[in-house]
Amino acid sequence: MHDERAATVLFVEDDDMILKLLRRIVEQLPCTPLFAANAEAALAICADTDIDIVLSDYSMPGGSGLALLTTIAGRWPSTLRVLVTGYPRAFFEERSLLGVVDHMVLKPWRSHELRDVIASLVERVHGQRQRQPALAPP
């Protein structure tokens, strides 16, 4: 069941074993996890669902995670974006990340470190919601 107050986190990863691990990593966090195997599926989910955080692998068949996050930044700028990559940060031109990636996670990552990153972003989303004024009824 979807908790309307929970942050919605979309994980984009083409490896089924990593997706299973991601499910286990976030099961105790106050978030609603969604999963996509590629950029096309991720964009379809984003079009139909309010996504708070997208965590995408860089290397995927059919498109890079950076291209996906760039598209999401343009269409849904309030969505927090995380790039997971085995390439060092120096591989990317700094300006290509500016305004597109809110956080980078380098592979190989440790489960508890990734959980901490996601938990921090979920807390950030919850904090932003608490600071937003409630809409007055019509």
C-alpha cells in the first residue's frame, strides 16, 4: 500500500540481482520504492507518478543514466537525482553534472552506505514537505 506521506523513490537498474538487493536495502526506510529496468520504463513511471527521488545506474542498455537524469531534471526539476556509477567523478565533465545530479554514488558501494544516502535524501524530502504551507481548501 502506498503511503501518501512517504517519499517515492524510483530505482533504475538493469541488473535483476542488484534490483533485489536494492529492495532489501530500502525495506526499512520510510519510502515507497518503485523499480524500472531501463530509462524508457523510468520515464513512463515518472509521467504517471509523483517521484521524489530517482536513483539511476549510469551504464544501461538503451541509454545512459546521465541522459535519463538530464531528461528528468528538465521535466521534473524538483525530483532529486542520484547517479550510480563505476566511473570516477573525473570521468564526467563537472558542468555535465551541474543541475542534473544531486548526488553520486560510486561502485562498488556498500549496502549500509547506499542506505544512508537514500535515508538522507528521504529525510530531505520529508523536511521540504513539512516546510511547505498547507493549501487552503477551495
